[in-house]
Amino acid sequence: MQVTISSDKLNVTADSFGAELHSVKGAGGTEYLWQAAPNVWKRHAPVLFPFICNTASKKYTCEGAEYSLSNHGFARDSEFELVSSSEDTAEFLLNSSGKTKEIYPYDFALYVKYTVCGNKLSVEYTVKNTDSKDIFFFIGGHPAFRVPVEENESFDDYRVEYEKPETIIQEFNGKTTTILDNAREVPVSHELFANDVFMKERPNSSWVALASGKSGRRVKLSFDNSGCIAVWSSYFSDSSITEQAEFVCLEPWSSVPVYCDDTEEITKMAHAVKLAPDNTYKFAYSIEIE
């Protein structure tokens, strides 16, 4: 089921499947969100829970018992309940169930709330521990933005802008690449993603943007910089498919991903959120169309 919310400057659609954004349109009806393509990347803006990425083995343990999770967890492939909606707000809920406990042994309630005001879309994730013991998880966003937005632009016309100078070192398959060296801007190209995602833990910046040097189109994503911000797009050995990956993801995460921990025991993962019974954890970010 899809729900549309709007302001005087934004029209936003979200789906109860995955509580996922499907459309973010600005004034004049311009679409800013990637519209998905099965042969490139079939998603728009998945909710990542209870994992970000995965362990090398795709398995993990909880107090000695072994479980398996797909990349980025199961929230993105779960049907949520629409608990409330109005002209400018929609909120979805996913409760733990017998099915989820087969792969994630905790009781929880996950709320995903979208609110629009002017040119800003606010996104809030709330995890409530409904279990009788501490629970452990990772959580984050994965919105994909169209690049380019206009027909007379190209992918290479865009750049990633950080609020403040950052130094970002990418490590992939034993290879180290410097993405930024105390600088603010990264030119966008498909080759930039040949070594997968690049990310910054606890960045100086509290926002990152995608901006066109040609049309002036700009999308700014603000986040809690005590976590991690990642940037990604699809890249394939077949260049003809890579050329169809006309999007860049700006991904705010609660922390660096699961694979950065040196254990597969979730209760010992240093980067996991630990939440006590009856407590709640909130994670939020916002998208502004400028």
C-alpha cells in the first residue's frame, strides 16, 4: 500500500512494503528519487535493520546460537503496518514475529515516520525494545537520488559536497584509495564506485549534498554525525549496465557496518546499538531539495 504526503514544495510517496520511500518530487513535479531498475538496483530508499551490510559468512551468533541474515537485514523486505497518516505525515510499524525471530532472536517494534514541511522531508526511525533483555542492532537509511536529474545533464556533472573538510580513505579487497584529503568536494563518476562504498565514521560534517555544476540542482541530506555517512552507487564489470546506474546513494548509518567488527557474536559487536528493555532508540535524518 502506498501513501502520499505533501507540502507546498514537496510531494512524497512511501510504500508499506519495507516502509520505503518511492518518490520525492519537488516543485514542478521533478523527481529526485531513483525510480529503480531490476537489472541495475531494484530499490529506492530501503530501511536498514537490524544489520548494515553483513558479516563475511552471512551468518552471526547470539549468545552462541547461529543465525543468518540477508544483507542489510530484513526490514527492507517486510510488510509494515500503516499506523497513522495525514496530509504531511505518515508512520509505519514493524513488530517482531515468529518469522523474524527465526533469523533475529529479539522482540522489538520498529517505527518509520516521514514528515514534510516546505522543501524538507524528515525521516525518523524509532526502535523500541519489547523484549525482557537487552537487544543489539544496527540501523540506517539508504536513499538513492537521481543523477542526473535533468535530460541535458550527465552523471559527471555532479559532485558530492560535505559541510566541512573531511579525510576519507577507502579500503576494498586490500586496496587503499584516498577519496578526500582534508577537502569538501568529490567529483562524481561511475569509476568512483568501482571499489564499492566509501564512508566516514564520525565525520566533521553534519550534512552532505549532491549538486550539479551545470543545472544547479542540489539535494542536501542532514544527519547525526556521531554515526557514519556512506556514499554508494552500482558498478558492474559490464560498462553498459553501469551507465544505467543513474543514481547516487547518500546513506546515514548509526555506525560503521557489521563487517567492521571482528566478531560474529552480535552481543559483542562494538558498533551495535545496545538497547535495554522498554527503552527506545531514535535515529533521524532529513532531505532538503534546494
